[in-house]
Amino acid sequence: MSAITDSLAETDKLFRALVDDTALIATLKEIADLWAARLQKGHRIFFAGNGGSAADSQHIAGELVSRFHFDRPGLPGIALTTDTSILTAIANDYDYSYVFQRQLEALAAEGDVFVGISTSGNSQNIIRALRHCRDAGVTTVGLTGQSGGQMPDLCDHIVRIPHASTPRIQEGHIACAHAICEKVESTLFDNPTAGQCR
């Protein structure tokens, strides 16, 4: 097989494993129910990650703020990865490991949710952010890889993609996040046009 075929086959294998993982499915439902309940009460959901996980943070926040399957009121999803002035000021004045913690100190309130994304589970800016949330009453969700790193002990809910390869873990993260967003949207709103393309 070609390298491309091999890559797609590995992704297919991972996704089949996700579908068959009843514990993972139950965790995703718990997270979707959590997000829906907190959003109904006027709380916000914050996202953060580095590199590809930063892009995933923005992607998932966009699904909440704009729409997923159908038109409905926007939901407050905030990616902490987008404001270069804030990010560079914190990195310069403090340290890069503080770039998400400092924003959560300024923006997040008790009852909000923070979603930290790290394929290794050891990104220090995510670890610092999770520790802050524990003290601040912000509920934490972690998206990580097979090993989990330091994240499982710091998260109220953890999604561990059963793979050691960063690209496969990232593919698993966005698939799981899409499933959560779809469940949140259908829970909070009537669904007149489910499945229609944008």
C-alpha cells in the first residue's frame, strides 16, 4: 500500500476503535451533557492548546459560536489561542507556560468549563491552566492521547484517544469534539435541518 493508503487505513482503524469503546462514548455523553447544562445557565466554555491543538481549540469554539448542523442562537465558546497581543504580552512579561492560566484568571468564573487539549498530556501551559481551574471552581475537560501524561489527575472529565501518534490523536480529538457539539446543539435547540450542509 502507498503511504497515503497506510495513513487512511490507520485513521479508519482508530475510528473503528472509538466507535467500539463504550467507556469513551459514555464519557463523551457526560461531557456533552455538562456543556449543555452549563451553557443553559449562562456559563462559558474556554478552549486552549498548542500547535494543531490550538487550531482544534479555535475549530471547536467556532462550532459553538456559529453553528454546527443548523441555525440557532450562538453559544459562548472562547478559544484562548487567538489574541496575539495577549499571548505575546503574557509570554514576554511572565513565561509562555502562563499564557492560558493568566487569561483564565481574567476571564473565567466559577461554573465555567475549560477544555485543555494536549496530545502528550504534559504541555506545561495546559497543566498550569488546569491547576488554576481546580482552585477557581472551573470544571475541567481534558483531550489527550493514550498515555494521558499529567492530565488525568487534573481533569474532571478526560478523553484519551487510544493511540500514540500525534496526527491520529488529533484526528480523534476533532471527531470526538464534533460528536459532543452535535449532541449539545440537539439538546439545547430544536433540530429542523439536521444533516444539511452549510
